[in-house]
Amino acid sequence: MNVTSKLVEFEKTIPERLAEPERKRSERIVTWSWRGEAAVGAALIALVFILDHSLWWLVLLVPHFAGTVAGCFQKVDVEQHRDRRFGAVALHVVALLMALISLSVISRWFIIAAAIGWMLVGGSTADSTDTGPKEARR
């Protein structure tokens, strides 16, 4: 009985062990993407002062920087590592939009696209919980 229970416990860990290399790759991608984009956010804030742009750009750039710094500390688990990786890749697009907007390369109307991008990134990095419909009790 003891050996059988050990075998059953080991069998439960097999899917997690098989997914571990992919999860580690996702963890590296996510960690360095968020760190890199936090550095870009800090550089954009510094450029506001260096290029003598309006301080109103800080209303857009400081939340972007704070969001990227907060994203640096997220955990990448086996179940959600693909979603986190998608969020990290989408973050690069959002950060590029933020850079182009704040440097006045593209129109300010693209702020709407950046906001939609942040919603996608936030949705992919949010922890999903099992909130399915509960069984009705009689």
C-alpha cells in the first residue's frame, strides 16, 4: 500500500515536471521584459525633463512606470505561464506606443490604443481564480 501511494503521488507530479522547462523560459521572458520596460519608463520620465516637455506628460508616464515596476514582481506558475508570457510580449507594444506618443512621433490619439493595450496586459497578468457558477443547493 505504501509503495502504491508513493507511485500515485509521483504520477500526480508528472505534468508539472514536464511543464517546468517551459515555465522557466516563460519566467525569464516575463521577468526581463518587465524589468526592461520599467527602465524604458524611467528613461521616458527623464526625457520629459531633459527635452523640456510639458510636465503633463508625467500624468501618462508615471502610472506606466509604476505599472511596469509592479509587474516585475509577479510570479510565473505552471498554469498561467503562457498568459504571463503573452502579457510580457504585449507590454513591449504598449511601451513602444508610450514612447512614440510621449516623444510626439505619433498623434496623442494613440493614447486610446495604449490604454486598450494596458487592459490586455493587465488581463493576461491578473490571477485567475475559479469563479465558475456554484451549484445550487436545495
